[in-house]
Amino acid sequence: MNRILVIVAALAFAGAAQAAGNTEASKTKAAQICAACHGPEGNKPTAPENPILAGQHQDYLVKALKDYKAGKRNNPIMKGFAATLSNQDMQDLAAWFASQQSNLHFQR
């Protein structure tokens, strides 16, 4: 019985770790899609209206992407990009940008 509990706990933890986002899985997607407006690491936007994504909170980025996909945020370019993303893609991209260095605030 203890073995079953350990296995169930391990599987639950593995699923939670995957849901948290995989930075390496999204590195290429970020470079191909997001870099055009936000810069390769998300810290050099190509226009003043494009936000810096590097160093932003991961949960905020996921919410923003979900809101673009659902139409709660109104930006035709972002809505189009977000529409193609799965929930895991959003988690991965958010993890990637959250892990990047940013000049916006002090990072420990």
C-alpha cells in the first residue's frame, strides 16, 4: 500500500512539474514567434507599445496569454498568436520569459 502511495505521489509531482512550464521546450518557439516584437529574450521590444516580458511573473504571463486567446484582452496580433498555443505552450513560454534577466526590477 505504501508503494502505491509513493508512486501516486511521484506521478502527481511529475505532472505538477510539467504544468509549471519547461523553459527549454519554449526557447525555440519564443525565438520564432515572440522575438519579432519582444526581442529574443523578451527584454528588447521593437516598439514602445510592446511590453518587456523578461523577468515578468510567470503566472501573470500565463493569464495574459489565456486572456488574449479568450478575447478578454484586445490585441489582434496577440490574439492570433495566442490562439495557436496550448495550455502547456503558455506555461512553457511563461516559464522561459520569467527566467530571463530584466532591467525592469532587481532580481535576486
